[in-house]
Amino acid sequence: MVLAVVITYARESASLTAPPPITMSHSTENIPLHVPQQLISPDHPMKSIHAVQDGPSPPSASEPETKNNWHEITIKRGDTLSSIFSGLNIYGQLGELMALGKEAQSFRHIQPGQRIRIRIDANTLEELIFEQNKSEQLHVTRQPNGLDIIHVNKPAKSRRTVASGNIKHSLYRAALQSGLSERLIMNLIHIFSWDIDFALDIREGDSFTVLYEEFYIDGEKIKDGEIVAAEFLTRSEPFHAFRYTDAKGVTGYFSADGRRMRKAFLRMPVSFGRISSRFNLRRKHPILNKIRAHKGVDYAAPAGTSVKAAGDGKIVFRGRKGGYGKTIVLNHGGNYSTLYAHLSRYARNAKAGQRVKQGQTIGYIGKSGLATGPHLHYEFRVNGMHRNPLTVKLPSAKPLPKAELINFSSEIQPLMAELKLHRHSSVAIID
Ligand SMILES: [Zn+2]
């Protein structure tokens, strides 16, 4: 039910966190703290047709092309299995291989870069290993009754990794420099998007630490896994998130006090954007040039940037609304409604009466209506009253039930310690 968390620090990998030479110490952002931590962790077998986990030990790639009757071929453009078999003088046995059924069909689609290893004894094909990709192999062996084929999956091993950094120019830059991939950065922003307004709350000097998984096969990284725990230390307060699977089997991110990070509303209905005008009941309108209440927040972003539904709800209005231009209004139930104005166009499925999910794209930023440039005008209403979207108290998620909270707390304790350890190492570098 719960996320298996096994943390064992190897002393030698901890030394990788040693600060760089002192000459770099005035740089607050360019500190790569990408610290691979080899941790004991369960294997993650990929899907398998036959439930075979570990393949036979083929000759290693560093061996010469032909050794102990093994021939190693890296597919080049134009190669076919028949040209390869001809070259090895076993063309006559190709039919026998192709007769092996569905699995053998993969041999019709060999791609440049894939590898095939073939063991030939006395002009007879004895064994063939076809590496379809990093994790999948077809393994053909000669049995007393003819050739036999199995599909073998190499299990990927997961490894816990830490990235940490201090923000100087932008979170995005600092995160890239810390070793996080774009996908992980987007995930990180998404996890905290209910609590942190990334256009507003993040400043120079703030820092982040992220524990995440990476998957390796034979020592080679094949992909990123999930973020396991993360923290943001902002000037005003620390924010934490922990991946956790609750008693119902639902996996999500929780704050240190056991509340779901995902709330009923997104604080910001665009992924990227700069606040260009705030909620102000006595604002001078930039076009009308007279005092007119600004009952929402404006996010300036390039035209065409997607606008997301702040919460699950129903489209109750879609159309032109005077100076608002192309507008969408969502009703979220519980007396909450949101409004999105100056859109350039609506999303294809965003029609009046349609239900939408939180985060779903409903339209695109534009400057329809009375607008000086492309931006989203966003309003948040509670019981029909306009509230400041940036400060309105959003309904917060219920904490985990008490019985589960105990388990959650003990599970996150080592993660919290790990975050702290790496946070300290980054602070030490700045000092
Ligand atoms: Zn506005």
C-alpha cells in the first residue's frame, strides 16, 4: 500500500556532495548538486510476455566481434536479417527462425543501432540474442526439437538521486543546472502549484531540494522516475511535498502535516505568466484612463499560451462579454466561480455546459476585448463576490485520517532528514 522507502547512504557517495573549490563560493546558482545515490531499491521489471526476468549472460560488448563462435552485429542502415544471415553463411536457417511465430515478426523490423548476437557452431545457428531496446531482448536457442524463442526483459533498477539549488535568476535555470530534466521541473512546479505562486513567491535566494528516482539498466540511465520528496525554502516559509499512497491506494503528494497538495483550485490558471496587474478596487484603467475597479488578476504571457481551468467545474458561459472579449466562466459548485477573459480562442472541447477537470486547457491567452496586450484576466468569485485570486483562502484539503497519519509521519521522517542533509550541503557552499 505504502511507498517503499529504503534509504541507506553510502559513505563514498556522500563525499560527492563535498563543496566545490572556494573560488566558486560567490556563485549562488551555478552549484550542481546532482548527487546520484545508489540505494537499495526494488527492481522494476518491465512488461513481459513470458515472465522471464533475467536473461542469459551474452558476451559483453567489449569482446571482439567474433569470439567463442559469437558474432556481434550492430544493425546499419539497409541491413536486413537475410543480409546478415547470408554474411554468416546461415541463410538456409532463416526460414526456421521466421517460422517461430509472432515473436519472430520483430525481426522484420530491425532498426539501425540495434544489436544482434549470434552463436554459430558447425554452420548451425545455436543461439541468437536480439536487443530490441535497452530493456527488451529476444532470445533464440537451439533445443533438441528445434529453435525456441523467448522474450526477455531486463529489469530496470531504480536509484535515488538528489538535486538541490539556490535560485538566482529563475527557478527554471537553477533547476536545470541542478540536473533536473525539463519533465521533472514541470512536475516539481505542478506539485507545489497550489501553495506557491511561481510568478510571485519565488525570489533570489530561495532554494529547493528534490529527491527523485532514476531508472538504470546495466548502469545506463534510461529514464527519470517520480519525485519522491521535495522542498522549497522561500523567504517567508518552507514548503514540503512527499509522495505517498493512501489507504485507498491513491498515490499523490502530501504536505508534511499529511494534507493533499492538490487542492480544489489552482492558484494560477496559466503555467507561465507574469502578473501584470493585481486585484485593485481603485485602479486607473489603462485604456479608459479613469478609476475602475480591477476585480481580478492579469497574467501577461505570449498569445496562445494555454489557460487552464482552476478547478473541476462546468462551463456556464462561453462567448464575448463586452470589454472582456472572448470569455469563459466556470462554476465549481460550493458557490465558487472563476472567469477567464481576453482569450484569443477557446479550446476545442470547451463548450458551454461542458464539464472540465482542474488543469484542463479551456482556452488560449489573447487580447480580445479591451486589452493593451496579450494577457489573461482572471477572476475568482465566492458567493458572487469578487475576491482577490492571489490571497483568497482556498478551501484546503482534509488531512489523512488519524490512524493513517501515524504511518505517513513515520514514512516521511527519513525523507525529511535526507532533504535536510542536502539542503545543508548547499547552504554550506554559499557560506
Ligand atoms: Zn484584468
